[in-house]
Amino acid sequence: MLATPNRLRTSTDFSTTVRSGVRNGRRNLVLYTAPIGAGEPSRIGFIVSKAVGNAVTRNLVKRRLREAGALSLQTHGTGLAVVVRALPAAATASWEQLLNDYNAALAVTTKRLSGSAPRNASQDRNGTTTEGTPRA
């Protein structure tokens, strides 16, 4: 179980994270990450719709994702808001698959947030990163 300070609770928190955060999709989930205050504890929220399965299946998926989130707090304990949206494939995924998808998506989103490479940047032949042109 996540501690109270580590939970996203309000719809405003969820929508802010989803709209302004960095997104990464995997086979079983989509993870959104947005920065919050540097000293604030990281907060995690979960979206598991009826498309995932019946109530028993949805709760199993939530419990597994909640545990993956609790494990990630050991390394990303402050400064992040994370929303995890379970996809229908998560219903048949094992614990290891969900954990691997969660950790891989979190690694990608935190790397993007750290500013290592802008989303629309590309590299030329010499390996120099150049800004891409925004899409219309």
C-alpha cells in the first residue's frame, strides 16, 4: 500500500500530470510523468478501466502496479507525479511483465524530463543534436 503522501487523489492532479507530463507507452501500460516541487514526495496514481476486465482482474492489476510504484519510490522518492494507465493486455500479464514495463517506462520518462534530449530533437551524421521543427 502506498503511503498517503505518495498518492495522487484528485482529478485535477491526474489531469495535470497527464496533460503536462511526458508519456511512454508499453504493451501493458501507459505511464505519464510530470515534475512537481523538488522537495515534495513523489505521488503515484492509477487508472484501470473496465476494458481491463472484471472487478477481480482490475483489482489484481491495481495491486501489482501499486507494488511496482512502491518499489520505484526507493529510487524516485521526490519530485515526480506519475500516472499509470493500465491497458487491456495488463489483465493477462504476469507480475514480472508489469514490473518490467513499469520500470522501463519510468526510466524513459525520467530521462526525458531530465532534459537529456528534447522530444523533437534529432542527430546529424556527426552526432550533433539539433532541434527539430515543431509540427503544425
